[in-house]
Amino acid sequence: MAKKETTKTKVLWAIATIVVVVYALFPVASILMTSFKTPSDLTNGKFLPTTFSTVNYEQILVGDAQGLFLSSLRNSIGIALIATVIAVVLATLCAYAIARLDFPGKKLILTTALAVSIFPVISIVTPLFNVWRTIGLYDTWLGLIIPYLSLTLPISIWTLAAFFRQIPWELEQAAQVDGATHWQAFRKAIVPLAAPGVFTTAIIAFFIAWNDFVYGISLTSTEAARPVPAALAFFTGASQFESPTGAISAAAIIVTIPVVVLVLLFQRQIVSGLTQGAVKG
């Protein structure tokens, strides 16, 4: 009886998994099919293109939209990487202090980080726009990196603080007994053990910065710093009567590829970092 129930449970879980996967991947598949459609196919209402065409990819890589897309792609890569590195370095030091030291205001720091992470971005865009215009940071990489830190740093602190709590104190104490300073014990004993958590945090922070639209569209006005999510809003068709849906879909597929590749290559490290930081004791 138990065996039958187990088999039935496995079947139900398999069906549920398939339903969830199809539900999650259908929009991606739809965008992928749209990216291979010709302009005449966009209005026929069919899921598959009548004829598979690479005209949309040619438009954004070597055609009229090349300048807009490639410059924004360069901006997204550079800004997201810089924001991620800064956020992870600062979060590592902050999370280590929170996990290891007892000092007044420790809980306030975590509470503040959580409050900042859930604060609506749209509510601060207008004052930030005015400040950036005044001090000369509008439409610059630095003008996006600083706001991106408000998105990536809080979640990085929370993730790493939970992970550092799982590392035994004894390892650091043993290193200090052997003559290491606090900094040497942290750098040579703690950081290598925290590598899965740090790596997972970096991936999450990169995704957050990579996918931002509100800051990108509000704090830039030219191709000098405009990231890809914001640049997609400026795509146009070959004429005023032609929809840029195909080009936008092709660009969306291209900018999704790095995310998919990172997840596929480092999925074990990501899962390891998340699970180790989530279990206490």
C-alpha cells in the first residue's frame, strides 16, 4: 500500500513539475519564436513563425539598431559588474561584522537593510533625478552604479550574514592561535569557506543590477550610460507603421543568454550557497 502511495505521489509531483516548467517557460518560448518572425508574421496570431528568419537579429547586431543595442549592452555589462563587485565586497565586510561581533545597533543595521530592499524605487527616482542633474551624475555610469548599490547591497548583506553565521568560530580562533591577525584569519580561513555564499550573492546581485529598468530609464538620456532594459523602450520599426516587436524580442533573447549561461554553469554553487546560508546549527 505504501509503495502504491509512493508511486502515486511521485507521479503527482512529476505532473506538477511539468505544469510549472511549461507555465514558466512558455513566455520565454513565445519571445523566442517572435524573435524569428518577419514583420508580416507578427500580426498573424500564430505561435510559430511561417518562415524562420534572422532579420530581427541582423537589425540589432549589424543593422539600424546596432548602435543603440550594442552600446547599451556594453553599458549593462560594465555597470552591472562594477555594482556587483562593490556590493559584494562591502556586504562581505558588513555581514562578517554582523555575524561575528556584538555591537550596539547591529539589529538596526539589518532592519535598515531590509527596509531599503523593500522600499519602492519609483518613489525616489524624481528627487534622485534632480540631485544627479545638479551634481553632474546624470547620464553617467557612476550615476547608475550608486543607485544600483541600494538594490544589491541590502540583499547581499542579508544573504552573507546568514552564511557567515554557519562558519564555526573555532576555525578563526585556531588561525589566530597559530599567529594570524584578525585580518589574516578572515582572509585566509573565513573567506575561502565563505566562497559559495559570496559567489551566490554575487550572482543574485548581478541579476538585480542587470534587470533594472526604472533607474536605467529615468537617470539616462543618451547612449552614454543607458542600459539594455531601458534601451529596449527606444527601439523602432523600419517605418512608423512597423512594430519593433521582433527586434525587441531578439534583443531580449540575447540579453537573457548570459543569465541562463551563468545559472547553468554555476547552478551547484548557487544552490550550495543558498542552502548553507539558510540552515542554522
